[in-house]
Amino acid sequence: LDDDQLALIRPGEEAGESNGQALVFGLGTGFNGCLVKTVDGQETIVEAELGHASLPAQIHLELEKKIGGEVARFPTVEHLFSGRGFENLYQALGGKERAGEEIVDLSAKGEALAARTVQLMAHALGLLARQMVFQFLPLDGIYIAGSVSRAVLETPAREAFLNAMAFEGQFDELVARVPVRLITDDAAALTGMARLGLAIS
């Protein structure tokens, strides 16, 4: 991807050598991600179905503090980190049924419940990114895609994401090494398909 298709969310602190590993994950209609391993200039994509994994315990506990028994709405990663998950989070906090775009617009206008929803989603997303550092060691960076991630991380709630990812805990220096970028181009996947087509033609 070109620089105009990416936004740097946070730089990584340079320490040690690259391990040739990056992680891409996306929040949109659903959720998924994949590890990209580069060896001698050749990339290998590791398939996964991360969205169907159980919601990490730390995120579950954080949600339980905010919404109590409503946390049962979110048994898997995708149940929270997706368009429908974002809308369900708003309802779990006490709101009526609304589209995600409307929740983001209301947040920008200062509506308290919508703003809480965006902040909580950003916080949870930061915790998820931190977990994925340990699960995949993406020292070459995390790349976050999808309409939901852009809706959250292109707002002041980005600070909640950064704080959650960098909270003090074990192996902070490892987390600090990982840069995070937001894929801002909704058609970025087409760039990848074009590249693949050129490579095999």
C-alpha cells in the first residue's frame, strides 16, 4: 500500500531486529485477520478465522464492568469487533437500535451515550491489539482495516485505543516496538488483488 492509503496510529520504538512478521486485521461486516511472514522478500500469508475465537478474558472483564450481564451478547471476537457488534454495544449501554454511522455521527455531535460507545470500542480495540502482539509477534507492524475501525480510530477516541494498548503490564517493551497503521482506503483489497494478478500473469 502507498502512504496515501495508510495513516500512522503510533510509531514503534526501534529496538532489535525485524522478524519479518506483520499482522493485518479488519473490522467491518465481520472480523478476521492474518499473519504475513516475509522471508528473503517472499511473503507468506497465514490463514486464520480469528473472528470465531472466544473474546479474550481481559476484554470480557472490562466489558462486564461497563455493561454487566449484557456482556453475554459478545461471546466471540466478531460479536464485538464488527459493524453489528458496534451497534449491539450501543444497545448494551442503554441505547435504542441505531445504525453504526448514526452512532458515530451522534458521538461527533456530543451525544453522551454514542460517545461512550465509541470510546469503549476504541478501548477494547486497543486491548485486542495488545493481545495480538503476544499471539503473533508482528514486529513489522499491525495494520487495521475496515469501516468500523476507521469510524473509531479517526475520532478523538483514538487516544483510548493508544492508552489501552500501552497500559503498564508485563513485556511493555515488546508492545512498544510494534507500530500500528490504519488502512484508510476502503478499496485497499483491490490493490492486493491487482498486485496478485500482475504477479501471476
